[in-house]
Amino acid sequence: MKKLFLFLLISEIIFAGICVWRNPDKDIKKLFPKATSYKSIIRRYNKEEKEKIEKLINKELDPDETEFTFYQIFMNKKRIGTVLTHTEKGQYGAIEVVIGLDSLNKVQKVLIQREREIKSEELRSEKFLNQFINKSFKDTIEINKTIKPIKGAEKASKAVAFSVKKMLIVYEILKEER
Amino acid sequence: MILLFLINFSYKIDGYFTLRYDKEIYLYGSEVNFRFIFGEDYDRLLIFLQIPFTSHFNHHFWQHYGDGYIHLKSPMGNLNLKIGRFDIPFSLLKYYDTHFLIFQPLYEDALGYKKNIGTTLFGYLKDFLFDINCSFKDKKLANPIFTLRFGLDKEKIKTGFSFLKEREKFISLDMNLIHLLFDFQSELIYSWDKKKGIFLTINFTPFWELETKFSYKYWEKENNFNLELAKDWEIFELRGALNYLLEKEIRPIIQLNFKI
């Protein structure tokens, strides 16, 4: 039993889960056709940064989000953009979203990596996802205000919109510097 | 002459532990994972170390050890080299996360092992994947095991053909298909000794974020059915299963996964 308590104690300081970017090579080519390499930067946040993020997204960070990974995209040695990833609960399971930012930190493209929604085709459609293009940290990204949801898939639409909004905020607050 | 070595370093720790009720309550397994990433280009070299306290760790503390490997990858991640101890890329083990699962796929029955010490070269070209693996069951590096897997990875379908050669030879066909709200996973394994195995599982979330899973497994004339319901509350996950081995009994299992 002592071992169990010791492990429980250790466990309080561990655990982190992030959205796994399953197929970087393929996605980078879709997001940045001229990319030649990428590298990932892992950023942890302090208490102040956490409060700022939570205030702006109007929601607490998930308990497993103890760190965020930003993917820097390069064309030869020139930085051409950034990729952010996020997982949010949809109507029928997790929706994994991949967000490509240009060098001005505006959304260049959004991809859905994995979902199990009934309106899958509509959710992955350019008609829906192109609504996020050129959005930045300062813009309002909200369903029924600036983003038209998919009829019958409101929860999934909201999950995608929230993922984009949240990750733009997280990236703006944490940036990349350690 | 001045030699300048620039080493950037980052690390991550995560883990879980699992309590299970199966006729009695016991600590079923736990795990701590350490991930070290080196280099100016952070992604190029990764060292992963996993310390699991698996299966009945109450009685066998520290007895088991898990993954420990070095992972080198090309700038775009399409060519990778992994050296150390890790899951062998055979059949569903290539992408099926067996953590937390009450009902495991066929590797347990067919191979009797999941992880080995060895090296694997893997990568992808457009939608095509390949894995070439050579591993050993023990530290003496005797009796090599060769594995080849060729796969196709499309948006909603993943499929692969695997070949494994040890003392016995195995071939396998695996598939993961996502259609509407259903996530369908399957594998067929056949050995040169004419052993046959089928594993099927359908996973979906009908309502209340309740993950529902129906599974069927056939191996060596034995049929096994499993119905599993899981609810994730972010800090912990509650998983209940009704396991039915044909002509035997229905076995209820309740599992609590803490993800602190």
C-alpha cells in the first residue's frame, strides 16, 4: 500500500497529453506546399500565462494540457509558418484539428485530422474550413457570429471553431521563446 | 581550433495508473514515460524511456520494463530510424494504442509478446507506409525476428499487410476504417502452422460522450466477445466491460484509469 501512496504522490506532478500530429509530412505539404523541414517547440506555461489564456478562451485549460507544441515550418532555412494542433470533443468523439499559420500569424489553412462525425464531409469541406482563413488572435471566432455552423453538426462546428480560437490565443500568449 | 557543440534539450513526463475490479480490486498497471528531445532542430533526435509497473504490480514491483528507444528522423519525418525496445510494427500494433484496453488484439494470442529489442526503419511516401524491423526477444540478441509491413494511410482508411518471421512465420492483414460515427478496426492473422485469428472491434460514441465498443476475437477455436463502455472525465476514465468466452461465463470487469 505504501508503494501505491508513493505513486499517487508522484503522479500528482506528472501527466500531460497533447494532440498528436499523426502525419506531419502529408499535412505540411497540404498546408505549406513549399516546406522542406519542420521542428517542434514545446512550451510550458506559468501561472500568469495560464490565467491569461483561460480568461481569453473563457474556459479552463484541460488538465492534461500542461504544455503545448508549436511546429515551426521552414522552406530551406527560411521560416514560412507555424502549425498548431488541438483536440476537442465533438458530438461523436474527439475532433483533431490542425491549424496552419502564415508568417504574420494569420490562419492560412485548417485541416481536420480525425473525427467520427455524421456530417464528416461537410465538416471537412472547404466551404466550412475556409471561414477561418486570415483570422488572427485579435479576431472574433465564434459560431453564429463570424463562423456559419454546419446544420445538424453544431457541436462539431463549435468544437472546430473553439480549437482554432483557443490555439491562436495560446500561441499569442506563449509564443515560442522559452 | 574551437569546437562548439550546441545542444538544446527539452523533456516531458507523463503517465497513468489503473485500478481494476475483476473478482477482486487490484492495481492493474501503471506507467511513467520520459521523453527527451535533443538538438538544435528539436525533432531530429528523441530519446524515450518508459517505466511500467504492469500486470499485478502489487506483487511484481519493478519487475517489468517498457519502451526505451532512440528515434532519429529526417527533416520532414518521412524517414525514421528507431533503435531500442518498442512495440513491433506487426499488424494492428503499428497504430493501435493498447494502453487502458481490457480486450487486447491478437498479438497476445498469436505472438505472445508485444515489445522487443531491435531496430526499425519506417517511413512513408504520400499515402504509402513501410516498416522494416529486426528485433530480438531477449538481451542475448539470439533468435532474430524479422517484420515487414506495407500499408496505405488515407484520410478515413488505414490498411496494412504484415509478415513476421521467427521460429514460426505469420502473415496479417489489418484495417482501420472510419465511417460516420463508427471506428472499425480489424486484423486477420495466419501462421504457417495453420493457426488462424480474427479480431474485430467497432467503436462509437452514441450519446453522453459514452464510448461504446463491441469486439470479437477468434483464436485457435476459441471465441471471445467483449462489450465495453467508457466515460472520460478528463482526470480519470471509467471503463466497464462484459467479457464473454463462449461456453464459459460472462465476466464483468471495471477499470479506473487515472491520468493525473
